[in-house]
Amino acid sequence: MVHISDGVLDPWLWESGWAITVVILAYTLSKMKTEDVPKLSVITAAVFVASLIHIQVGPTSVHFILNGFAGVMLGILAFPCIFVALVLQCFLFGHGGITTIGVNAVNMGVPALIAYLIFKTGTKLDIRPETKNKVSLFGAIAGGVGVVLALLLLAAELLTTGEEFYETTVLVVSTHIPIIVIEAIFTGVLAGFIATVKPEMFGKK
Amino acid sequence: MKTIRSVVVLALLLILCMALMPPASAHRVIVQGQVSEIQIKAYYGGGAATPMADGDVEIYAIKDGQEELYLTGKTDDAGMFYFAPKIGVSEYRVAVEATGHKGEETVNLAEGAGITEAEQAEAEKEAGLPVTGIITGFGYLAGLAGIAMIITARKMKKQYENK
């Protein structure tokens, strides 16, 4: 649902999507360290495959996005993660379009960064087995908010194609409720689990 | 006398016949036969083949390479849309769009617009789970990770040397 295809948006919109994507990519990649790379590629693999898991909700088919999850796990590197996953999804699965990779990366990547901000502010990155509950709670909130924000961005962009903002928002958010709930629980449980067994995985960012 | 009368009757009959002739004989009637309906089915790929319900359909008639918007409509709950082709136009470009998702297909009546079993099997395979795509993707990711490692390691080495 959240991958916009070629030929739907006006050129200025997907062009500015690319511009924003290139700027954020350049910044986040410059902050990348060697020890981040294995974690980054594993999470990217998960995000890449997640979009193949479909759930049929009412008249439409929705799939997992895992952008909030990527934000919690990777911090600012969630953006390159989403970008690479989108490029692979586009060329290998035919999801979305080539021209819209930029705008799709903004749609899912920026909410991922906001999800990280929520997680960071909520837990103050004080991640120890003792703070497990708090980590789970904010992980869950970040996981859910990531998806909701991605849907709002999508609805805002479709506004330019003449769709009603309110109508589209209600449609995409209501059909994505299962996705929002499942991703929130998934992210929360996993964040709590990692806080217990390997808290250093969140690192100091 | 009798023969003259019968000739007159015959002549009158002939005139009557000519007067009552249907106009068809004066104009050539052309009847063309063609398939009256094209069926469009739109569904999402990824194994489940969920129909694209309530999608915006745009049909473009292609004549001499020129595209012209022929008609628009919406798919039903089963992702189906039906339209009658324009006489004399055999090629149509069909675009279906719903909430940012768009798919296109060209239908050509002249080349036989029916879908053969082989084509259907191929479409179903395409719509199914792209196993090769997943494996390829993992391969690319491993490669990218390797490249990223080299670049970041070089950067760190430089920083270390500068100190």
C-alpha cells in the first residue's frame, strides 16, 4: 500500500523526494561506522522481505513495512536501510517505481527517524535488563508511530493527485490497523528482548 | 382481351412491387461483427492475488500510434472492469490505479486478446512469491555490506593515521 508507483505523482513531487533522500542519505552514511554495517545489513534484509508478507484487509492487500522497527534498531542508519530495501524491492519484486524510490524513501525513512527520536527520548538510551519494560513500551510506540506517519505522508502526497485527504487517510489507516498493531508489538517485544540479552546492541548513538 | 387484362394485372403488380421495394436494395448494408466486451482484471501480486477493488481505470484507444483517452471507470469488488471496444480500434492501453498503486497493460484485439493457459500460468508465477528475487536481494545485501565495510574501515584508518 505504501509504495507509490511510477506515473502517479507529479514530477516535481518525486523529484523533490529524490532531493530530500539524497541529502539525508549523504548525512546518515557519513555517520556510519564499520561495526554498524553487519547490523544494518541484517535489518535491511528483514525490511526488504517484510513487504512480501501480505495481509488481506477488506478490499485491499496490506503488507509489513517495519520502518519503525528499523528506526529503533538502527537509529539514523534506518534511512539508508529503508532506501536500500526499497531499491531492491523495486527492481526484484516490482514494488513501487524507479522514479518514486526517492519519495517512497522519504515516506518510510523519515518516519523511521522520528520513531528513533521517540525511542531515544523515551528511554534516554538507558538500555539495561532492568529497564526492559520501559524499552519495550517505547519500542512499541515507536514501531506503531513509524507506520502511522508513513501513511499520513502517503495520504498527503496523494492529495496532489486529486484524492480526498480525509478519505484516503481514513482508508489507508483503517486498513493498516493490523499492521500497526503487529509491528508495534513486534518492535516492543524485540526491543525488550534485546535489552535483556544484548543491551549493547543499541550502542551509543 | 383476356391476355391484355392479364398483362395489365402483371404490369400493375410489377409497379406495386417496385414501389414497395425495401430501401435495402438501394443501399448496401454493411454488418460488422466484433467482440463486444473486453474484460479487465486487476489484482495485487505477492501470492495472495488480492483483487484491486474500486481502482480507477483509464482506457486509452491506440490508433496509428496515437493514444486517446477512450473511457474511464472503476473496478468492482472483484477487481474486474468491462468495456466495449471502439469499432475500428483494436489496441488499448489499460491503466488501473488505487491509492498510489498503478499497473498497466496493453490489450490488442488484432493479436488475439485472449489469455492462453501458458500466459496465465506465467502471470500467476509472476504474481506469486518471488523466491529468486529474495535470494538475489540477499546476495546484493551481502555485497553492499562488504563494500560498506571496506569504505568505513578505510575512513577509520585515515582518522587513526591523522591522530
